[in-house]
Amino acid sequence: MSNNLNDIVTVNIDIAQPAVDSASFDNLLIVGPVPALTPPQPLPVVGAYSDLSEVTGAGYVAIGEAADPVGIAARIAFSQNPKPSRIYIAAMQEATPPVSVPMEEDGTTTAIKIITEDNYLTDAVGADPDAPLPDDLPWLQVVYSRQAVNVMQMEIEKDGVVVFGASLPTTMNREALVQVCLGTSPNPQADQMNIPTSEFSGVYQVTFTGTAGIRTTELTLTVTYDDSAGTFTPGTAENFTTPQMLTPIETLDAALDTTGWYVVCPAGIDSSQFEQIAEWTEAQIKLFGYTFLSQTDPVGDVFYRSHGWCGLVHDYDLPQDVPDANAYLHCAIVAKALAYPAGSETWAFMPLAGVYPSILSSTLKKSLTEGHSNFFAQYAGRNISMNGQVRAGEWIDVIRGRDWLQNDMQIRLYNLLLMNPKIPYTNPGIALVEAQMIASLKTAQQRGIVAPSEFDEDGNLVPGFTVSVPNSMSLTASQKASRVLQDCVFTARLADAIHVIRIDGTLTY
């Protein structure tokens, strides 16, 4: 039976959808190289992982001598208590597909070079290209650039059968190369490179397998040896991939398309690039945490969104002396602190798991503290984080709290506009805006970002915050016609945190 009430009363109900707040101030983003071993599946630009098994399942090795930097960083993050609900990983992947590099007429490529029939040593190892080698060289010798490729294995096959195989040293200068050619090298692996010419004639496939950057790659070239003439002719090189990897900044730019993360945590990235990451972070609503293995912070003290942590165990440690885990001290403190709601935490006095406390001199501790750097040390039998400042001297929790408040107020006011067909430019309409500002500031008080209202020593009430909005009747017609509401102002006192307590007392009779 139809509802004939529609003929008299028509009711249409729409479901208003508020904006979803996609900003997060609770998760870290690890940025670093892809796994050394090819992952089982292609890695996403940014992946979200809820435990370490998901990270290792993606192809990262987290424990042992072959551990990947990103794997170690993830292990340290998930070692904290409470454990982060998720972490994000952005891998510095290939910027472009692999490129095949053709062999030039002189037998050179961009990374691997061979000696031509003129017996001239190419400049791959920095030698004079016009300096001839001894006349009694074997017919085939390989020269490679240590900056581009570390050749680890070489195989020569004819008619599908491997007739020669060798493990090659990963670095070689000109002198060492000459020793190899003459068979006088003290390196037993290098000696295997001597190939007697009497055993070879015809066309051969020579395959080199090694690493370029962080990827395993192969080069296969064709060599034709004329036994009667005693000469050889290099052909073309095929399938030699020269991957161009994204830089940390390019990776971070791509990661901005993924919401849910807040703090950048590098892994396996050289400290010389930290300042550039700090510059990038300063222009974002993000934080940047990093560990340095020296007595001096590598990032300048002009950044309000970057915080450095000294990972040294002793003042005199060299980077290679520091336990591997301590290179990821920043991942430990970030994972620990972000487990607390923004405003409810301080980044000092945090116990951390999986990293070693520093045993630093009072001089170095003072230098780090006065320089607005941070460290992890033992006090009264407890291992705790100390200081908790960004490079410019502000407290990390204050920056995080400010970011949270800015986002919260923005999303509240946006939803006010979204959920109402119209906010009139009148005092009642302006009051709606004021109410949302007050609601956001009250929530900030509950979180510990903004101080509560308190009484001073004279009994006067000091409000935690004040809000001021304009009176519509005081605005000009042009201001109202612009439909832009300006001069909405609030002032709030920071709740801040107590880090040091000093008490003066006197005992008397």
C-alpha cells in the first residue's frame, strides 16, 4: 500500500557527511633504501605495517649481519612499550626503469670497461688512458669502476657451457690490475682472472654479476677471439641495468600523498643529507628525528621541526664502534613518544628498549643540552631520554601540540561551514565560529597542551585562554561583501612541563 501522505506532507531527509580528519600526529615514517635482496612483491611508495612480521614479509631483513637499515629501524620502533599500532615505510625506489647501456667502440660502458686490443688501460680506475700495459697480457681483462659497480662474479661460457668462472675482488687500483694480468697478484681470487689464450677461440658470452648502488645487476657482453691473429673484438653489452634511485627528498615528496604519518625517521641515509631533510621538513606540518654518531650535531640550530639524538655510548666512540641499534635511537624515542596523545607527553624521561644508554662525560652532556641536542643515558639505574628539544631550542612536545591544535581548529571550522547551508555574517553567525574556537581550545586543555584557568597569588583568576571575535556591526560593508571573517584571535597559555626541580631548604634547631 503506498504512503499517500506524500500528497499532503513531503519530507526529504539528507545525511550530512562531516569532513574526515586525515591528519595524524601519532605515527612515524621510516625513509631508507629498498631491501638488499629483491622483495617478494613490488614495494608501495609508502607502506603501512602493524608489526615486524609484516615488515620482514615485505622483504626487509631486521636481524643479523645482513640486516637492512630499514629493517633494523622497524625492529627498534616495534620494540617499544607500548608498541606502535603502525609504522609507515617509504623506500627509495628506482626513479626510472632499468636502462640497457650499449658497449662503445672502444669497449667501454659507463660502469665496466675492458682493455682493447691496443692494450691501453681505460680510465675506469683513474689511470692515464695513454699509459700502455705490458705486452704479455692475456687476451681478456676486466676493469671496473668501484664508484659505479662492484663486480663480484664473472663467468665465461661458450655454446652454453661455462668454461671459466671467477670471484673477483670488489676494489682494484691500476697496480693491482697489472699484478693480476701478470699472475703476480697476492690475492688468490684475483689470480683466477688470468685466462690462458691457448684455450680460447671463437665467440664467448661474458657475464658479470655485481651490485650497482643497492641493486644486483648483470652485464652480458659478447667477445670474439681470433686465435690465429691473437686479437679479440668486443661486441655489445646487453641487459646492464643502471638503476637511478630516488633521493630522500624525492621519496618524501612522493610520501606526502599518503596521510597518516607525522615524523620522518631516516634509516641507512648518510648524515650529510640530514640538513636537506631538515629544510624540507621545515616547510611541512611534520617533524624530523635523526641520530648522529659524533659529538657534534650535523644539523644547524635554525630548525624548529628537527630534533637530533646523540647515539654515542662513550665520548670517544667512532661511528664503527657504536652498536648498530644505536644508529636508530631516534626511531626508539619517536615510537615511544608518539604512543601518547599529543600534548600529554614530554620527550624527556622516556625509557627506551632495544638501544644502549650513553655513558657520556658531564662536559659532553652539557654541550649537547646547551646546543639543543638530545641523548639517552642512565640516571639512578633507569635508562631515559634527556632534553627533548628541537634544534632551534623549542620543546618537541610544544611543536607537536601546536600542530595538533592548528589542525583540530581547522577541521572544526571547516565542518562548521560544511554542515550548515549558510553561516550568516552576523553576530549569531560569528558566535558559531567563536564556539568552535573555544571547543578546540578546551580540548587542548584536556590534552595538556593549553593550561587550565588558575588563580594567581592575589586570588585573581588567570584564564587558560581568551578568544576574541569581531562585532558584525563594527565591520564595513566591503568587509562583509568579501565574505572573509578576519580578526578572530585567541591567546592561550602553554601547559608546558616540568623537567628540572630545584629546592632550597634550611634545617634549624
